[in-house]
Amino acid sequence: MRKTSLALAVAASTLGLSLSQVAHADFIGDSKATLEARNFYFNRDFREDAGQNKSEEWAQGFILRAESGYTEGTVGFGLDAIGMLGFKLDSGDGTAGSNLLTPDRSSGGSQDYSSDLAVAAKAKISKSVLKVGSMQFKNMAIGSSDSRLTPQVFSGGQLVSQEIEGLTLDAARIREVNNRNSGDFEDISIGTTSGANGGTRGITATGGTTTDKFTYLGGTYKINSDLTAAYYHSELDELYKQNSFNLVHVLPLADKQTLKTDVRYARSTDDGRSNVDNKAFGAMVTYGLGGHSFGLGYQKMSGDTGFAYINGTDPFLVNYVQIGDFANKDEKSWQARYDFNFASIGIPGLTFMTRYLTGDNIDRGAASEGKEWERNMDIAYVVQEGTFKNLGIKWRNATMRNNFGRDLDENRLIVSYTLPLL
């Protein structure tokens, strides 16, 4: 995925040629395409005088997502594509580094313009789909980040099978990553720090922290209408091995009341040249009453290091939030969360969320026990009908404080409009 001005043109011509050549079956009829315009303002205010005191940037992005159907026959073939454009609207005076834009190594700022293209070929037999190329992933083993201007994508192959009712099997081999602020594909690396506040997971590796091979195999099984279980085994070659378990139960109570329990456990060990040794337990219990949701979460890290996951991705942790992941060595953390969906009082499209997390018992070696807390608030509205249908606006606010890294306040304002093309 090269950042060239021809990227989207190539994507459009490639997909258009394929459509013209295969004008039968469900290749066209089942095709879907959307164009999202994403306007993103990011402000992170560091609360100390040392170093850079602010990261502030404003950018405009466009994300084209196209998914074809499949050709006729025992084996159906198709194409998926993600085209991405990013434009700098405001950045300078030492405020770069928001990860919205590609860094400009010569100036220390951000590039004015970037473009990306991710294309994956796919083949389908019965209820099994093989994809090869560039794509996003979202499961217990790996979660592509989409929290900035354009999403993170990976290069590799994936097989998803749903031949057995209620069971989804998922396997992949991934070789490279194009991060949300990257100019090109690069080797995959293991994260060694915990969030923007600089907390440490205590992870080290000999011979570097990168590799060109990540594999996983796992699945999700819907035991009944209320209970779902999942397991994934993953390996970041020579860096870590991980076994992840998840159990989700939704208990219907009285009218418009539910109790959801989400339990997660992961065991991570080294794979030859790292010191990874971690047990991560997390649980979230959420009580739903009409448009209200009240949640309590607990997360505990144990072992010689903090939690291991691919750098830049969204880890499968109950206390991974806007800034922190609360996954430092030996850390114990709690979360209290409240959500309200205004559709319950006749205002569909408007939602509100706030949460507070506190963590302690962080092993800092000879230093004192590490402690941190974070507060988040999200307010979002999506227009439901009329001329501006699908126009969305979201304000994300966060405050992070700790005794081992940088304190910060953060605001993100995201205005997006998604236009269905097919």
C-alpha cells in the first residue's frame, strides 16, 4: 500500500474492470460500496512543562469501501477494496504527533497529503471464504485500529468458515502492517509501552521487537441464544504466544431489562527472544434498563510482564479505553460505565457514554507503586432521515492522570458523512 496520488484511481479502475468483465451471477447484484467523509480534529494537552506540551491537528479524510459479490460456480470469486485519502487542514508550531497524518521526517511535522489502497481477492466455497491481500481484522487475537483519520490494515491471508450452524472458525497468516499514520507497509512489532501516558509493560526482546509473521487460529460458538463462547490461539513469531478465552452471557430479566456478563482471559508467553509472561483476566457486567446501561468492570494483570499485543492495534481487554489499556505489569483496575440511548425517549441517533477507570499495584521495579486513572465521555448523534441522513458528529473527551508518566487532557471532534454508492 503505497501513499501515491494514483492510489484511488488504481482502485477504481481495478474494481471497474472486474465489474465489466464479470457481468453475471451475483458479483454485481451483491456488491456494496460506501464513501465516508471523515473530518477529524484532535487535541491532546500534556499537563507538564517538560517536552512537547500539546499535540493538535485537524484533517479531512475520505474512505471508500467496496465489496463485490461472487461469481457463479462451485467456487465463487470476488474483490474487496479500501481506498483512503487524507488531507492536512491544520498542523504546525510543534503540535504534530496526533497519528492523524503521516509524519514528515524532514520537517518533524506532518505531510500535507496521503493516499492508501488496500485490495483483497476472495474465494468462496459453500459457507467458507478465503481472502488474500490487504484487509482489516477484528477478533480476540488482533484488532485493526480505526480511531484516527484512516484505518489500520494488514497484509496476509484469512480463512473464515461457517459450515456448522452457530460455529465460526477463523484462521489467518499476516506478514505486514500499514498503520493508521504510516506511509507504507512494514514489519509487525510488539508493543512495549502502555498507552499515551508512557506506562511500561516491562516487555523486552533481543534482536529487535519486529517480525514478519503473525498467525492465529480460533473460533466463536453460539451455544444458545443467550450464551457465546470463543477461543483463539495466536503467535507473533519469536516474540509471543497467546491463548485467549471469552464467554459472553446475556440474561433477559423483566421487560426491557437485561444482565450481560463478558468474561475474558488470556495467557501470554514468550516465543524465543522476548520475556513475555502474562496472565490477563477481565470481566464486565452490564445491567440494561430501557435506554440505560450500567456497567462495572475489573481487570487484573499478573506474571513477569504486562499484556502482550501487536503495536498499534486495539487489544481485547475490558479496560482498554480511549487513552489507556490498564495493562501494565501486575496492574489491577476497575471501571464504572454508564450509557444512555436517547432513542428510548424519542430521539433516535443520539447516544451518550461516560466511564471512570482507576488502576494501581503497577510494578515499577525500585520505584513506588504505580497508579493511574482515566475519565472518558462520548456524545454522538447521527441524522436518521432527510437531506443529511447518515451525517454524524461525535465529541470524545478524556482525562488521564498517573504517577509514572505524562498527565493529559484530550478532545476529539469527528464529523462524518457516509454515502451509500451501491
